[in-house]
Amino acid sequence: MINIAVVGCGYWGPNLIRNFHSLAEHGSKNNCCKLKTVCDTDPKRLAHIKSLYPGVEVTARFQEVMEDEGIDAVAVATPVRFHYTMAKQCLEAGKHVFIEKPMASSVAECVELDRLARDKQLTLMVGHTFIYSPPVRRIREIIASGDLGELLYISSWRLNLGLFQRDINVAWDLAPHDISIILFITKANPVSVNCQGKAHVTPGVEDVTNMSIHFDNGVFATIQNSWLNPNKIRKTMFVGKNRMLVYDDLEPLEKIKIYDQRVSTPPHYDTFAEFQYSYHYGDVYSPYIKQDEPLKIECQHFLDCIQSGQEPDSGGREGIQVVRIVEAACQSLRHDGHKVLVND
């Protein structure tokens, strides 16, 4: 039996609470868990959680969670500025940690958390939820199979109106989703980042950013994020030499569409008159994907890793890589979009 505590029940915490509680009721006998405690500084939120889950203990003191030897693992769903200190205390107390994205507010903090977890042989997992979604898993299979041909570039859009943050900009808030998806699918290493953006609402906090990432395998990716868009957009496009794939997470059923379209140039020509681009327009099809809640899969994976000792798909190293890219992007922001190397 794995006893879980969730710290933070503001925006995302209730979703973790719901899923861990559901797994406690319907999980397998081999990996059974119990949602033991919920911690938050807001008494109204705690009262609401208590009304939904009467059997769960609630507390406003994080130290009580640390001192409770009956708690085996802690899910941290607080603002980013608290991730490092809370996760570190959990690991030092011998508790496994699930921490929401981004892992911490700097690469140095992420590296320290990863080293601490490895030294103590504890599971450290980062909430890169989208890599656990069936569509993203299917896209990785499609690209790995070579169906699209050589991958040329990726474009991603994650836009909406709000939620505005005061302590982090939109790149820290939204880009980790897109970055984690791209890293998971391509398995490529980032080389450099360019990023431009602007703060329109809160001075010094960019609410619109446009990021470009170069990878060691030649793939080029652009990521646009915004808190100032009238429509919610969650779309990523993968362009290969043979076919193109569009992933629209807001589509209720056909989340993936593959376009049998490409352009080619003649292999040999002697004069400009002989040069012709060849455009191919084929069918568009959408593969069937069984829908499961990614967060439920993610929470179960956390429990599985605690039981087996295996590395999570979004472990400390993956968390470091994402923060390394965002940190480099923000450095580029401060230097008018100049290229910044992503040092390993």
C-alpha cells in the first residue's frame, strides 16, 4: 500500500486528488494506493476537498506532511517558486516525489533534486502529462516507423486567454508541455534556442513568446505560446519528407490527421527551364486512438515506478532537459532573441 499526500489544491491539485483517489478505489491489487492527506494554506479549499472526500485527512501545515511517517509519496502541485524547496524536503524525509511541471525554476535546482533522489534511491517524477496521452504515444510510433519519412520540422501552438501568472512568464507556464512532447517523440538533443516575446499586461512578465529550437539531428522546431489569444489552440504539426501529421488536442475524436502530401525537386537538371517542383496531394486519414485520461495514466505510472524502481518516462533527467531549454529561451529573451546554446 502506497500512501499519497497531495500538496496544493488550487488549479491543478484537485485533478491529482481525483485521480489518486480513483486509483485508490479502483487500482490493481499489486499497485494499490491510498490518498491519505491533502495540504493547502486555504481553509476554504481544504473544506471543499473534505466535503468531496470525507476519508481524506487535510492540513494547512506542510510540516505535518513531512513528519507523517505513514506518507510514502508526495505530489507537489504548488506555484513553481515552491517546487524546489518542497520537493527537496520530501526527498530528504525519504518520500517519493511527483512534481508538477516545470520541475523547478532553474537547471541548478533540478540537478540537485535529481541527484538527491538518486542518492536516496527514491522515485522522482515530473508532471509532463501530455507524453502519457494516447495520441502522443501513437505519434511517436508513427514517426519511429518512418511513415512520415525523414522528419524536417515541427511547429507547435499553445494559445489561450489567461491564466496570467505573476512569478513566471508564458514560456515557463506553457512551453514545457510542447517541449516535453517534442523531446519524447523525437528523442533528439537540443543544440540551441532563440526566443522573442513581449509583456503586454504585467511589466516584465512576457505573455507572448515565440521560441525556435535546433536539434542535433537537424530537426527544427518552433513553439508559440500566448496568454493573449481569443481562442484556445492546442496544435502541433510534424512535417516529414513523405507525409505531414497534425495533432490537435482539442479535437474530440480525430486528434491525429496524416496528410499524404509532399514536395520534391528533380534529382538532375541542366537548365533552369528544366527545374520543376513536384507537388504531391494525396489522401488525409485519421488513425483510430482509444481515449484514456492522460493524467490517470501518469498517476498510475508514478505508482508503478515506486513499486518496481524503474525510471519514469518523465523522470528527473527529462525534467532537467525541459527546464534547460526554457532557461536558455529566457536568456535569449533578455538578449533580443539572440541564439543561446543549450549546454548539457
